[in-house]
Amino acid sequence: MKTGTRVITAMNRKGGCGKTTLIRGLASAAVATGNKVTIFDTDGSESLSAWKQRSQEAGDWNEMVNLITTLDAKKVERGVEAIFAQPQEDHLILIDTFGGGAAPKAQDLIADLSHLIIVPMMLSEDDLAETLATGQWYINLRKRVDNPENIAPFFVLGSRIPAQISVFEREILQEAMSKLPVLDEFVQYRNAYLRMGNGVLGDVISNMRNRANAEHIKDALDEMTELLRRFDEIIKENE
């Protein structure tokens, strides 16, 4: 399926909720389906830069992925505009945003660049509180702009969800669903995503000798591929 150039942003005021895992997984899925990928890492921790370095050292990096690290939202804007000025192709632009709510103007600008805003949320009280705060920022943004219909759609994505969730975790999820749009799809808790800390998933699989472990990595790649397909579907629906 032709997808063209599109921008997906992972955003949540809380750090450690799964934004970077999602970005790495979506990049892996896009490469596996023949897309070019550009990642803008605007998180001061520069964890994606460290990921690239580890991946290159392990021989599991893929040159179809371009990583740009910057704390300047205007630089992200110029970079996105430069990509759209090129001949159209299947190109996934991913923006990994900072935790905290200290730069609302930068968040507004990045939202304006996006086709889809995804808010990863683990099933904890802290994640729920920060996810609701992120949702309130989005609601306020739509009130501030002249054409709210032009703002990218916003969805919460369950992150690192265990195979069986507790009653307490289910209550967290239900509260989120009562107040914000929550996707039916989610990111499972998988040890395979730890492997992704040293490479792009498809390249990790290609270089693995243990085929049983490779199957676990493939399951994670399949999950991210299905998520990317769903995200592209949402983007198409909102064009």
C-alpha cells in the first residue's frame, strides 16, 4: 500500500511511558515495508542517539533510517518542510518528544506538523495523570486555533501491557477510556523490545543465529507493523 510522506508524533508529558520504544518499533516496521524513515529526537536524554550508536556497533543499524537530534522545534519544522519539498515517496517521519510540560509552544508547533499524535500510556496512576494532562493540552490547543479540524487526531495507546492485567490496571485503562480516545490496539510487554535497544528489529532478526529468539523478535516486529498499518489507516481517514 502506498502511504506517501506522513508525520507521526509520540507525545506524553511523562517520561518513561514508552514513547521511545514506540518510535524505534515504528521505524523498524517502516523499514521492513520499504519506507524511508526520518526520526527527530527532541528528548534531551538523547536515548535515540545512543540507540543508533549501539546499533551501529552491533551491526544492526539500517541506513534507511535517518536520525536528527535537536531540542529546537523550529529545526524540526524546517526539516519536515525539506522532506515534503522532495519528490513524493513512502517516507515515515517520526517525532519523539520530551517529557514534561515546560515547552507548550514547541508542543503546539510539533502538533501542527503532525498527521497523527500518539500518547503511549502504561497502566499506572502516574502515567494516567500525565496522559490526562497531555490530553488537556490537546483540548486547549484545539480551542486556541482558528481551524481545530486541521489539528492532527490524538489517540492514547496502551504501552507495555502485560498478558494479564490486574483489576487495578483495568480501572486505570477504563478511566483513560472514559476521558480520552484510546485505541483498541496496544503495545504488549515483550522482552523482544529490549533486543531493539541494540538495533532495528529486521536487522536484528537477520543477524541472529538463534532462530527461536529470532521468532520472538519477529512477533514484536509484526506487532509494530500492524500498529503502523493502523496509524496509516487513521491518517488516511482524516485526510
